[in-house]
Amino acid sequence: MTRKIFWDDPYRTTLDAVVTRVNGDLIQVDSTIFFAFSGGQESDAGSFGGYPVVKAEKRGLDIAYTLPHGHTLRVGDVATWQIDWARRYRLMRLHFAAEMVLQLVYRLRPGIERIGAHISQDKARIDFASDVSLLSLFAEIELTAVDLTKRDLPIVTDFSDVRAQRRFWKVDGFATMACGGTHPRSTGEIGAVKLKRKNRGKGKERIEITLAE
């Protein structure tokens, strides 16, 4: 099983790993810092052994990586991961910003259903099942988000189930949420957020989240 070092140290940008399986362009390794698309969070960008990673995908509790056709890596080879730190850090900040907004919407509209989410390097979005505009919530959400970032509270992450690799994050006094993504160490790293409403059709509301910087 691939050891997911991006959970232990999401700030790490390089790592030596052993190739454990090769099937054409697909490889697997004993350990990785390269996050694969999950929970709406896009995959990292970077390279392994000098080859750009074309695709990263979860396969059960493992991760398979697609390298360019013609790579020369073999089982047992040791090679180095390099990830695009600027992209990773934006994804980390936007991921938690989106989950902060999600928890505040849950608090202000009890019983509302989330029906989708996506976190990219430029923005995050959350889709809700709602016949009522969520725009009226924005002022309170933004004020609370500012307070959370100014207080610079620790974001604790850990396993809720080690064998199944289920994870969660927790901010004391705010919320606890199941999540297997990558997160910053504290709410202060998020900075100011900007919200935008989009109507996705009858009964659907979307909130787009961007970072002020």
C-alpha cells in the first residue's frame, strides 16, 4: 500500500520513493507526496524521476500514476518526487476555505444538502440543493471567515479509521469534518476570501470561493 506522505507533511515538496509496480505507462510506488484527485480536490502537478506526471488516480487504497510513454523506470528503481509547491499551497488554502464556507452554510441553513464540490488552483466551488438564493448569507459568512483567519487557529488532521484510511480535520470551537485532502496548519494561512453566487438552474445554488491574494 502506498504511504501517503502528503498527509503526514503536506508542506513537503520532494521525496525519494521506490517503484513497486510498472504496467506500461502506469506505475505505483511505496510512498508519495503527490496527491491524487479526491473529494473534489484536483491532483497535484509535478514529476517523478524527472518525468512529468500525466495523471494521478486513486485505486482502492493505492494510487496509480501515469507517466509519459517511453519512460524507463522499472520495479525496484529509486526516484525522486518533485511537486509544484505554488499549486499545492493554493489548493490547500482553497480547500480549507471551501470547507470553512460549507460549515458556515450548514450552520446558517440547517438541513441544506451539498450536491457537489470542486477545488482547483484558481477557485473552489460548492453546489447546494436549494430553491432559495444563498446570497443573503454572504455577509455573515465573510465576517465569520475573517474572524477565523485572524484568530489563526490550528487545523488538526488525523485518521478516524486507520485501516480504511479515513481522515478528518478539526478546528476547536468551530467544526470537525471528514476529509482526506491536504490542509494548511492554521486558519491564518487562508487569508481573506471572496464569494460569488451562481444559479445553476431550478433548485440548485453554487457558491464560488476565491482567495484575495
